[in-house]
Amino acid sequence: MPGTVAVRPYLLVLAFDGLLWLLVWLYVVSSGVTHSLGTWLTWLWCYRLVSLAILHHLARFINAESGQTVLMRWVAALCLLCPTYETVKTLLPVGSSYHCPVPDVGTVALGAASTSIACVLWEYVFPDKAKGDTVKEKKQQEARALLMRVVRYAAPDYLYLAAAFLFLALTAICETYIPIYIGKVIDILSGTYEHTSFLWAIGLMGLYSLGSSLFGGLRGGIFMCSLCRLNKRVRHMLFQNLMRQEVSFFEENKPGSLSSRLISDTDKMGRSVALNVNVLLRSLVKTVGMLWLMLGLSWELTLLACVEMPLTALLQNNYNTVSQTLSQQLQDCQAEARELASESIGAVHMVRSFHAERQELERYQGALDKIFRIKRRKGIYSAVHLLLRRMVTVGLKVLMLLQGRALISSQRLSMGSLLSFVLYQKDMATNMKHLVYIYGDMLTTVTASVKVFQLLDRTPKMREEGSLAPPTLEGKLAFNNVTFSYPSRQDVQALKDVTLEVAAGRMTALVGPNGSGKSSCVSLLQRFYEPRQGEVLLDGVPLRDYQHRYLRSKVAVVSQDPYLFSGSVGYNIQYGLQGCTEEQVKEAGRRANVDSFIWDFRDGYDTDVGECGGQLSGGQKQCIAIARALVRRPQILILDEATSCMDVHTQDAVQAVLNGAKGQTVLVIAHRLQTVEKADHIVFLDNGQVVEQGTHKELMDRKGQYYRLREKLFLED
């Protein structure tokens, strides 16, 4: 029992139960109750049910406060174990019954011992929740919920899993019967040899071995197939949900971390749960089968075999507690030693200047001594734990062999049956260990993958897209009292009550010093973010009311440092565009001046640009990005330093194309005076506010900030 429960109430209940047994036994002996099958089972059940009622009230009286639930469970198991076991033996004979209305002294003692061992094991594995364990219990409940969620994800593969579980059960059954026939072979060889019986035993043993191998291979293959399908399903769901998130989410989370969740964590989650379920079910089936056959061989040896697991589990639990504490201390000391070494080596000039080599050596030696002491303690605890565990295992094996010799001497057990039992006992310890620890390991593994579930459950913080998709679009943009802050910097306003218009079919330039809010305006026009106040309008309608696909087909953006995907030039030009022909790709490339360099490559538009376009120069990547925008024939074209990396001749050629589209709304951010001068309207931003607006001539005549900062704003040709 747990250490918080007193032993005295259990001894009192046990003594009172012995007194009841003595009274009933004296009555049966004096009255001469018949020993028929129905009579003795009826007597046994009546006797133990009456004992249960009496002992239940006694337990409540002597232990009204602490350990109440534990004591009641023990009383129920003590009273009901014996009649239940004898009833099962009668219905499905696995040994001889004593056919007496009350059990003898040995049976009573055996029942009390087995009941106590079973209750200790139960309380050790499934302890009652204490007041201080609320947080731990909550974590376990969350882990169980996550585990069931993983199981639900595997529901579409129910046919595969059903076949895998069937083959798993067949494998366990075949493996369970192999030791039985090994024992039969030994009995045949050690006694009177019968050729037919020997061939039958060898044949069945080989058949079960073949079936175990065949069904085991099928089970493993189907489980791995189900695991692959589960991983594919979870990864697809996770990637789909990631693509729905707002842009600020990807700024707050590093790409490497998200990729790790998408690849490593999903694989770990599915593999660990699938493998643990596989081991758990296999161990459960084998344990039930082996217990059944072991009871048929000898219930005395089975009791000794079942004693080993609670004792080893208790030793393992104590060792794990100490080992975890020492491991944490060891990690802290190792981190301290690494920090000292790194600090001393990094500041070697300072150490040498002050002649402090000996001092640093002593500090590092002290850290190494701490590590040594912790490792020594850990090694001692490990050695003692291994010694005690071996003593328990060997001691029980010796007792088992002595009991087996006694059973063989009394002809209640054969040598082959003893060998079969020893083989069962060896596997039994492993299977029981799996049953005790595998469930906790499953909960721990699922909890480690909780980040995957958080990403799967995350909903975008931006408003959902609208349904507006008009057949015609004028292309008029407007900022109406827009105030905006980036999610990562909520205390800094990138735009402050900005109101401006971008006329349809005309070219508008945004100018201003660095950090004035130009790129923030472009991000809002792309609907990467939502303004905190005000609205961004397209033809007088808020951007959020338009369909996402429609908006992307009408608005194209070319940034200063465009991103190219691994693949051909043609693939990057038509990226995301359905039904784009090769002629359209080449026409867009010609207009964006891609032809000035593409034919220098051997494969032309089929040339691989490399990872992130690493095989191309900055100007070449900008030309491809402009072609990617032009091939869509957008109504609104936004250029954010789109020609900054091009040479002068390429800039002039591309700019002529961009300015020559009739009816197209163009918004440009540039640091070339030649580009800004051609704009129909110029908006000067400073510190997130609109300071001046007008044409280049009007702003120059006004002699305001645009005039004063012209030399700093523009790169003269």
C-alpha cells in the first residue's frame, strides 16, 4: 500500500476475516454439509458475500478518514477473489478444485497474499489523485485526450488496423503455444519414446513457429502501411493549415521550426503511438494467454511468477526518481563546465593579461569535480539497483525451481511442463514490464508532440475573405484614416491616420525616408495585415470583402528582392497561374527584358534558377519577377524598388513597358528621380504620416520636405 496509508486497519480486517473463516469452518465440520458441485459453490459465494458486508462496515468504522478508498478496494478483492477464481476453474477447468464449502488454511493464506500483491500493484500503477496532484492529473488528462485524437486520425485506416490486430493476435497465440510443445517434446524424449507422438509434437511446434513468423511479418507490414498513411494524412492537414495562417504568424515562428514540426514531429508522433499500441496489444494478448496456460500447468508456480513484477516495479520506480534527480544535476553541472570553458577560451587575452591561468584552471577543475561526484553517485545507485533487482529475480527463480522439484517429485508436474513454465516466466516478466510502462510512455510521447496539435488547431487571426468578385474593376485604391502597427511591434505605429488615394489608370509614387511607412502601405494593399483603424478600399469596397483568388488575379506586386523557387525560369514566370501557355510566358519575358539574358543560357526558359534563384544575379531575378507579374495582366501593379538591381539600360526598357500600359493602375516606390518624375501623383510620407501630395513640379515649387530631402531621397543618374 502507499506510504500514507496505515497498516493497522489492514491487519485488523485480516484478523477479523480469519475469525469469520474459523467460525464458518467449525460450523461446516459439525453440520456435515454435502460436497456436491452446486452446494460448495453456493456455500462459498454466500460465505464470502456475507464476509464482504461485515468487513465493509468494519473497515468504515476503524478507518473513517485516511486511505478509505484503498481499504475498501482491498476488502472487496479479498472477499471476491476466491469464489470468482473457483467459479472460473469450474466453468473452464484449468486445474483441480478442492470441493469444500470453505477453503482450507493454505488457500486462505494464498488468497490474502495474492490480493495484497494485486492491490499494491494497482495502487502503484494507478494511484488515487491527491490534493497536490491536480496539475499532474490535468496533464495526464490532456495527454489521454491527445492520444485519443491520434487514434481518431487513424480511423480512416480501420480495415488495415483490423487486419493488423487480427494478425497480431494470431502471432501472439502462436508464440504462446510454442513452449507447450517444447515441453511435450522433452517429456517424450525423457520418458517412453513414442514415434507418432514425437512427430505430432515436432510438427505442431514447427507449425506454430511458422505461423508466428508469417503472421508477425504480415502484422508488421500492415502496421507500417497504416503508419505511412497516418503520417501522410497528418502532414497534409498540418501543411494545409499552415498555408492558411496570416503573414505575421510566419514572422513570429522560424521556418526551420515549422519544417521540423511538419516532418520530424509528425513522424515521431505517428511512429511512437503506432509502435507503442502494437507492443501494448501484443503484450496484453500474450500475457493473458500465458497466464491461462501457466495456471493450467501450476497455480503455485504462477503465484511465484506474479510476485516478481510488483517487486521489480517498486525498485524501478525508486531508482527512476533518484536517477532523474541526478541526471538533472549532471546536466546543470555539464552546462556550467561548458560555460566556464567557453568563457575562459573566449577571453584568453584577458586571462593572459592578468596572469589568471591558474585561477581559471581551478575553477574548471572544481566544475569537473562536481561532475565526477554526481556520476559516481549515479553509478553507485545504478549498481545497487541492479544488484537488488538481480537478487529478487534470482531468488524467485530459485524458489520456483525448488517448488517445481517438489511438484515433479509428487508427480503433479512433468519435466517438460516445468521447462515450458520457465520459458513462459521469462517472457512474462518482459510482457508485464511493457504493460506497466508502455501506457505512460505513450502519454509522454504524445505530450512531446503537443506543438503539432497546437498548429493543427490554430485559426488565422485575420478576418475571413469575402465573396465579392465583380466582372470589371476600375482599379482605384484608397486609404481611409488608416492606423497600423505590426503584430510584433504593437507599441510602434507604422502608419498614423493615413488618408490617400491612388487614382485608377494612373501612376502614383510613394516617396519618403527609410521607415516612413511606404512598405507598410504595400503590405496592407496585399492584405498581409489588417489595419488597426480605418480601411483600405478598392473601388470603394474594403479589401476584405473581395475573394482572395480574385484579388490576387487583379493585383500584382514586384518587390525589391523577389523570391524565386527552385525550378526553371518558365516555371517561376507562370508560378501560381493556371492554364498559362508557353507563348504567354515568352511574351511576358520579352516585355520584362528577360530575353536580354535568357538566350545566353543553353536551356533558355527551361534553365534551372537554382535554390532561391541562386544561379541568377539580382537584376535577372527582378526581370523574372516583373515577367511573373505581367503574365497575369493585372489591373493594379505595385512596384517596390522593382528595378533597383538592374543596369540603366534595362531599367529604362522595363520602365517604359510598365508606364505604357493603358488603363492600368501603377503604384511605385523608387529611389530614382527619373522614375518618380514620370508619376502622375506623388505622395510624400514621413514618420508614418502623409506630409505632402502632388506632382513633381508642384512639390518642387512648394519647397517643402520633398524639395529639401530630394538629394537624400533619390540617386542621381
